[in-house]
Amino acid sequence: MTVEPLVRATELTKRFGPVTALDGMTVDIPPGRTGLVGENGAGKTTFFRLLLGLGRPTSGRLEVGGRAVDQDPIGVRSTIGYMPEHDCLPLDQTAADVVATFAELGGLPPRAARQRASDVLDLVGLDEARFRPIAGFSTGMRQRTKLAQALVADPQLLLLDEPTAGLDPTGREEMLALVERVGTFGISVLLATHLLDDVQQVCDNVVMIDGGALVVAGATEGLVQRTGMVMVDVGDRAPELVAVLMALGMNAAVVDSTVEVTVATEGDVDAIRDAIADLGLPLHRLSNRFRSLDDVFLTAARRS
Amino acid sequence: MTASGAVYDRGYRPYDGPRGGRGAARLALFRVSLRRALGLRRPWRQKVAPFLLLGIAVIPAVVNVGIGYVTRDRPPVGFEFITYRDYVVVSSSLFLLFVALTGPDVLCPDRRNRVLPLVFARPLTGADYVAAKLGAIAAIVFAFGVIPQIVLFGGQMLVGNHALDYLRDHAAVLWQVPAAVALVAVYYAAIVLAISSLTPRRIVAAAVFIGLMLATATVAGVLVGDTKLHRGSAAGLIDLAGLPLHLRDLLFLGHLDPAGPLSGVAAGGLFAVIAYAAVLSVALAVLFVRYRWEDR
């Protein structure tokens, strides 16, 4: 069964004078959690602005939920929640007031807006702090408030721009857990980040862009698939194992004190096991080597 | 017996209630701005200025009604402590102070705290934003201008022996007052918001607004001179704060004030209307350009 894309960009180009922010990008983004990965200045925020109808593409077409953004920007915007990267909260107001206000701006009646604000602040873990002015909030609490205001009008699509920026490791883990959880509520998430680990941790799909051009897009699982190599950790006697495997005609090398071996068949793995046994080596680990998103990005960027 | 408890994760509930569109968002922004300007849901200090000004604005009406009550059996012929037309001037002086305090407060923090990207990610346009903010300030100024006049009208009507006669004799003010106050309210609100849109700092916006009003009034006063001694001059149009009061005179009197700064100026009324429209247009243009959010 073919899943209709939630976001469809066709030959999308955006230029600011001589600078090309997006360069003929064509990509279909399915519902679910998708990571939009690229270095700073790669065009992630420009893509978000175009999705929100806050800018017009120089050429090309952009659709959200089957609706062309340039033809119905207000309608599209009413289905999107947006969490910017930078500080954007009125510091002299309470989290409850801010989130309720943005619920009202999303079209909810005042009473429902306050109720939703309370519920969503509870969801992001700010139930007890919601009546405190935001000026007294930590970075993590402010990020949660930003997430709450993006969520409060019950969007179909959530645009998160670097949601873990400035967070300590615990805060980052908590934020990623929240993002992952939001995805289970039937809300699609587009997570812009330059941190591939974040994407690998919570996203089902990845769109990688570099210099405004699409590098690679696809399911995270597919991109980080097996590389046809196994990694063997036999402690400090790795060179002995490499020598035996090379003698057997296999391609093996020591990388970071681990033996990496190219395997073609299950028989090759058996041969490795037997070689370790024959040499009497301690086997600490034997596992498939998966590509990381970093590998994928670097390889694809180099190729493009 | 032992008590037992449980912690429930309420999870996430999708919203399936009524949802408004652009109009609802604009109205919401209007309400939020109104609350902020009046200091509602804010510390008590923020409530002092607006309600103190409203209290001061009502004093002349209360005094006038009080005099009317005391002298109800022997009403002084030809004496009025304050007229409806004069009241617009009294109110407009307070409006200047009020809009200088509240106008920057409803606009500058949005830019200073970088809230605008969040606002424009909602189903709103720049024009909606301007309309909501302008509408909020103008609505409060209008209310603060009309409430004292309602007190005055109602009081005068009730303290006299012939309420219906008073109503019939003064029926014209029932449209003149709201129209004149509306002209003043929209004008001052547009100017203060236009200035506020150019800076993220409230104090700078307030100072520039008050400074502009005082400076233009002073320059106009010097150039026009004493209108009791000679005719007025078109230089009176320079006085930005006084400009809507010429329109008030046109509404109440049907012509300009014979003792005003434009007295004796050929087609002075027409010039006043054109100058008013021009200033208002420039202020609105500044606002719409500053909040045209697409492609910025």
C-alpha cells in the first residue's frame, strides 16, 4: 500500500538575491517522525518558512497534506505547529498564559484554549511550573514551553527546529523522549537538526540536505542498514586474527582495536568463529557493522 | 483500612471541538492586547495607570453633574462647567499619556522577545496583527473617551427636572461624541503604534511619541502666534496632537473653531481633513510595512 506523502516538494528553489537557500529540492515526506538533517545554513529553516507560507518559493511547488502552500498559506498554517530554534517566549508572562494565547491564536475558543494549555503543559512536564513567569525558567523548561505552544492547537504536523539546542544530556534525552512520544499521538513531526544522533534515535525517516540540495532521503532503518561487514573484538590480539583471516582470503583490518571483516556469506561468519577458536582468542563481541547516519550523510554528500 | 492511590498518565487527547479561522485568531490577538493594555492578568502595578487615567477622565463629568444637582432648582443660565465638545480636548490630553504608556507595551515586547515568528506561524497575516493591535488600543481609548461623556450625559439628564427635554435638546451629541472620540482614538493609536513598530524598546517609543507631539505643538504654537490678536495660519496643521481636534470642531460646529489656530485660513477645514488622513495613512503604511511578514 502506498502512503500518501504528508509533505511534497517538487523542484523547490528559494533564492535570496545571489544566495540560493534551496536548490531544486524534490522530496516526499511521509507521515510519521522525519529528521531534516543538514549543517547550519543548509536550508532547513528556509524549508520550514516555506512550509509555513512565510516565504514564497522562487520556483517549484510545495504541498502539505495535499494542499499547495502558496495557494492556501493560512489553511496550511492552521494545521502546523512550529517550534523555532531561538528564544521566542514573552518572559513576563506565565507558561499557562502564553500557551493558552497561542491556542487561541490557533483558533480554539478561550475556555478550551486554557484547558488545552493546562493539559499540554502537563504532558510536557510543566504542570507545576505553569503559573510561574517564563523569565524564571531554565533552558529545558523554556524548550518544553515552546514545544507545548506548538502542540496546543493539535496540529497535524509539528515543525521542530533544533529542539535539543542548548540542553544538557539529561534535558536532551527528555526532549527526545517527548518528541518520540508526540509521534505516537498521530502527529507527524519534522525535526530539523544538525545532530544525526537525535534523528537516529527518534525518527522513522530522514531527509538530508546540504547547500540547499537534497542529499538523500529515506527510511532511517534502510539508510543505516547492514554494511556487509562484521566487527570482532578479541582484545589486544586483533593482529593475529587479521593475519589468519587474510590467509583464508578474507578482507580484514584492525580499526580502533576492533577487527572489521567483510563477509559475503554465513559461511564467512563461521570461518571467523572457527579462526578465533583455533587461536584460543577471547571473544568479547561479534556483531554486524551498521552504517551510522554520519556515514550515510558523508558518503552521499561526497557523491553529490 | 489502607488508602490506595494511583498516578494516571492522562496522555494526549486530540482536540475535536470547534475551531475558528483567521477571524478567530485576529479576535484572540485583539483580546490579548486589550488585556495587556489594561493590565489584566498582570501584577497590580500594571493596572494602576490605565484605571487611574480613566478615573481622572471622569472627574470633570462628576463635577459637572454635581453642580447640576446642587443647582437643580435654580439652574445657572448660560453656565456649563464643561461642554461635550470641550470634554474631547480634556480626554485627548489624557489619551496622549495613555497611548504613550500602553501602545509601546502591546507592541515592542513582541519584537524584543522575538515572539513574532510564533505569531505569524499561526493562521494570521501581518494585516491581521496590525488590525488587532490597533483595534485594541483604539478601542480602549474610545471607551475611555466615551465613558466620561456617558456619565456626563446620563448625570445631566437625571439631575434636571426635564430629562426628556434634555435628551431631545442634546440628541446630536449622541453621534457627535462617539464620532469625534473615534477620530482621536484611531489617530493617536496609529501614530503611537507606528513609532513603536520601529523599535523594540518601550521607553524609546514612548519618549519619541510624546516628544513628537510636544515638538510639533510647540512649533505650531510659535508659527501661528496668538489667534486672539490675529488670524490663524496653515502652520497650525503642523500640530500633530491637535489635528484630530479640528475634525472634532467640524463635527460639533460644522466649521473650524473661530478662535483656533486655523481660523481665517481659506479651506482650513478641508486642509485639516487632508492632513489628518495623510498622517493616518503614513502611520498605517509604516505599520503594514513593518509587519509584512512574508519573505523577511
